[in-house]
Amino acid sequence: MSENLPTTFQPLENCLNCKHELESNANYCLNCGSKIKELRFNLKRLLAVYSESFFSLENTFTKTFIDLWIRPDSVINGFVIGLRKRYMNPVSYFAMALTISGLQVFVIKKFYPDALANMYGSEKTGFMSIAVLDYQTLLTSASIPLMAFIGWIVFKTLKKYNYAEHLILNFYAYSQYAILATLAGTFCLIIGWDYGIFAFVMIFMTIVYYTYVYKKVFGLSIKGLIFRTLFFTLMSGFIFALLSIAAALMMFLTGSLPLKA
Ligand SMILES: [Zn+2]
């Protein structure tokens, strides 16, 4: 394995990172602080770097996942006020949720093809349902900006979060819910429970979890919680009704929804 190559590169004249001119024999760049005599890679170092980043990713993911259950305020308020290292950032966490749900689809298709038929009833819709399943998390995640908007309106009088910060909250809450739904859904399919009932339970769980997150993040009292939950439900009911009407109208106008005479 050990060829006759030098273990470090030739001394550099300028910093690779910021182009600052380097003093001879300096170990660190005086301008940006990056290390200069970088050791060359060998297989052992490559493995060490890889496993270090893998375990630190796994570690921050686990911490984020657990704390979004027991202290979501610490994760969400923490990120908003500038905590960066302890938890995964909301967008990476969302990417993680998409990855996990992608893995679920792979596992179901490969090992439980029959479960898909049970899940959606007839074979006729089989092709459609696979397509929907493939993009389920991605499709439903389109509701994140809308949910953030509703949250922004409902909690506006508290003057705590702006719209962007509500987006952060919703990225975290949505991803957490998606990861739970993926794990629980896979479990249901494997042991053969009714997926329809499961989906219904999960809708209820979503409402409970979002209420809990908002209560923690905004430090609501029980009275405030009931009031805002009602307000939130009415607002989202109203907005989703408007959207459904708009969608039906669009379908009617484009002719894909013919009305019976
Ligand atoms: Zn530099």
C-alpha cells in the first residue's frame, strides 16, 4: 500500500481557501485559519474521515429526532436564535425525511408488493398508487408554505415569529411527522394492519403533534392553546375549502369534471 510518495504536499505559496499569501513554515493561514500542511489521503484516513462524518451526522440526527418529541421548542427556537451545531438544520432534516420515505417505498415495492394492493384496494389503481407513493412525502410537503402562512396569521398577535421563522417551524414539524408516519406505516404493512385505519389515526396524530409543537414553541397557556387551535382549524378549513373550490372550478372549466345535466 505505501508507495514512495511524500506524506504531505509541497509547501503552498497561497492559502487554498482564501488565496492569502502564506508565510513559509506556517501551519495555519493567518487570514482564515485553515490548516496548511494537509496530510495526504490514504485508505485509513479516508475511512476515518468518512466514519467521523457519518457518526456525527447520525448523532445530530438522533438528537434532533428525540428532541423534536420531548423539547421541540429547544430545537426550533434554538435554530431561530442561532444554535447551529447541536441539531440538524430544518432543510437537511427535511431532506432526511424524504430519504427515509424513499427507502420505505423501496422496501415495500421489493418485499411487500401485496401490501400495496391492500393499501389501495383494487389492482386497477395499482399503477397510480405506486406513482403517488413514490412522491407522497414530496407531494404533501407542498403544504409546508401554506401551513406556515396559516401559523403566521394565527400567531401574529404574539409578535414572536415572522413568516420565515414559521417556515422553519413547519419544516421541522412536517419532517418529524413524515418520519414517524413512514416508520409506523412500514410497521403496519409488515404486520398486516388495516392501512385505512392507520391513515386516519395519523391525521389525528398530526393535529395533536402540531398543537403540541406550537404550545411548546410559543409557551401557550391552556386557554390560549384552545383559542389558537380553534382559530387554526377554522383558518385551515376555510383555506382548504377555498382551494378545493378553486380546483373543482379549474377541472370544470378545463372539462375534466363534466357536470350532469
Ligand atoms: Zn486562508
